[in-house]
Amino acid sequence: MAEILDVLQLRARLTVDEIRTLVHRFYERVRQDHLLGPVFATRIAAERWPAHLDKMVRFWSTVLRGERGYTGN
């Protein structure tokens, strides 16, 4: 039960702007990483990164805030 309360409290504290900052910083570091960067570069073209980041913000907002903005798998 305590774990559920922790998740609900986390949802109440995180803002979409904070999630956006986290996602953008995370992927910035991934793209610069000498091992992970090339893997992502082969999967996501440079011009598709803005759409990918928006999708990831919607995904994590759904997971962490319980919002319904994300559809996909």
C-alpha cells in the first residue's frame, strides 16, 4: 500500500515541464554517448528527433502523471 501512495504522491509533484526537461536531457546524453549514440542514430533520423522527444514526453506524462496523451506501444 505504501508503494501506491508513493506513486500517487510522485504524480502530484511532477509537472509536464519537469518531465520534458528530464526526457530532453536524458536523450541529449544518450545521443552523445559513444556506445548508445550510434544505435539511436541508426533508428531515429535527425529530422525525426523532435517528434520522438514529444512522443516520449507524452509517454512519461502518461506513466508518471496518469494523463492520457500517449497512444502507441
